[in-house]
Amino acid sequence: MSDDASPSPPPSSSSPLKKWPFLALVLGVIAAVLGVLSLRHARRSSERPTDTEARLNVLALCDAVQAYRDEHGAYQVAGPTPRDVPRGGEAVPFPENDVFHRLGFEPGEKVRFQYEVVVQESPVGEPEVSCLARGDFDGDGLNSVYRVRLDANGMTTAVEVEREGE
């Protein structure tokens, strides 16, 4: 053996080569944590309740009420369903309801609003139908109310909103 091939001294503990795997591991963990947090945030923001459900469903409900009247000659009163107004924007099961089913109104398995059809006499003695959706997104017990009115000629109003965002 020759003395020319003397072994090189071992790298010191402060060598950049030893720190690189540790640094890569730390950065990987940080990236993973940030990824999980951003996914949770994206899910929460996409699940944030909006009033789109109420706006679409009161229009669909009044259309169903008018179609029922056209076919059967009478308006149908329905609801309120579910029995209690959903609070805090939480989706609750929409219970089976024969009247809503007869009307052809099927809002889905879960809803964030309570639905109702009310028939009253207008000041001129004609029936006036109100299709209502009530919700309480902030959970304070004060409800937002979305209403579409249907007159005796089958004409609907635009969606009226009381206490939007409640």
C-alpha cells in the first residue's frame, strides 16, 4: 500500500452536505402543512352558504304551484318545511312532504332554508300566492325571508328579500 491514497478527513458536522437533507425535510414538512391548511380553507370557502338556494327555489316553487293550478284548478298550500328554520347556514334534511311532492317541488336531500306556500286573498278579492324561503345564516334567531308572489294570472314578481344575510 502506498501512502499517496491517504483517506480524506471526514466532513465536519457543519458541512453543507450534512445540512441539506435536514433542510429539505423541514421544507417538505412546511409545504405539506401549508397544503393541508389551504385545502381546508378552500373547502370551507366553497361550502360557505349563500342565498342562491333560496332565490332559485322560491322561483321553482311558484312555478310548481302555478303548474299545479293549471292542471288541477286550485292553488295548493304547503309547509312550512322543514318544521324549524335551519340555523347557522347548516344544511338539514328536507323531510318527505306529500304536498310538496304533489306540486313536484323537490329541493334536494338537504336544505339551508325552510319553504312554504301561503295563499291569501288580495285587496281586490283574488287569490295571491306567496312562495317563501326562510333562513338564519348567522344563527341569531332573526330570519332572512325570500318571497316570490304569484297573482291570479300566473304572473310572478321578482324575488323580494327581507333582512338579507341574517
